[in-house]
Amino acid sequence: MSAYGEFETIMQEERFLVEGLTAMGYKVEVQAAGAALVGYHGDERTETAHVIIRRAQLDSASNDIGFVRGADGHFRAILSEYDRSIGYNEQWLGKVHQHYKESQTMAAAKSKGYIFRRKEVIQTSNGPQIQLQFVAR
Amino acid sequence: MLQKTITVVIDQNGNSSVDLEGFAGQGCDKVLKDFQGDDRAGVQRKKAAFYSKTGDSRDQYLKSGQ
């Protein structure tokens, strides 16, 4: 044993967010300049986002879900009250972060020359944890 | 030679922990940084093997000084 560190995931890179959402089964729209989100009536809302899950993939009464890049470079989610109430809530956002971090970790390890060994999903009382193992050359 | 392994655990909120085995000395910091990416650092600690290299050097120094 030699060192241990804990990190809080910050979603800053669009490609890992897109990969993460894709891994969760969503078809994602990327809008470099941002695009309006659409409400459940088909109305354009005032909110815009850079990464969008269109409502057709969600519940019949859902609004689009968007991720907008803030001035600090971090992505934050735009979720309607209704969508939060049907499960697109903090727990769902946690899963988004989890998939984001998995994509980011795999890419970082590859670019730095670490060798991927295995992936395990461990069920815990708080939900599934993803365990990735690498070895150094 | 002890294999150098890195275990990354990503919890249900997307936060991660990185556990290094078989590393010694300052190399640990670089590896932790490689896996931190843009994330905000929380708890970090060195484990016993980190200090083994320093210990070896000190032993060698004492021996050569005899």
C-alpha cells in the first residue's frame, strides 16, 4: 500500500458528459452555441443548454433535460420540477456523474499509459459502485 | 518486483477514490494527479510503503557512514 486519495467529480469536459449519457442509453444532442429546451407542450423554453436529452426519450409529460456550461466551465443540469419528481433527481444526477467519471478515468489512464486490468460493479446499500483497476508499466 | 496497481472506485454520486499499491516515494503524487483530472481533491494520505524508499536511503546512509 502506498497512497490513497479522494476526489469530487467536476463535470467540465463535454465529451465525457456525452459518453456518460450515451452509456446510460440516451441519444444526446450537442449544441456548441446552446439551444433552447423544449417543454412538455412542445413550447420553447427560455432556458438554453449545450448538451440536451430531448423529451421524446423521457416520460410523455417530460420536458427536455439540459446541461449548460457555466462561466466557470462546469456543466450544470437543468431539470424541471416534474422530471425531478419522476426520478430525474439528485440520485439520477449522481449516476450521470458516475458515468462521466468512468469515461474520464478510462481516457486519462489510456493517455498516461496505464494498462486497464478489469472493471467490477459492486452493489452496496447506497447503490452500485464502479471499480476500475489498472497497472503501471 | 511488486506490481504497481491503481484501483479507482467511483461511488453512486460519481465521486472517486484512488488507491495505489506497490508505489513508493514521490511517484505516488504524480499517479494520484493523473487520476484526479479536473476533480476537486479531498482526503489524501500516504501509506506505509510510501516511506519505505526514504527508510532504505537512510539505512544505506548509515551503513556507508560506518
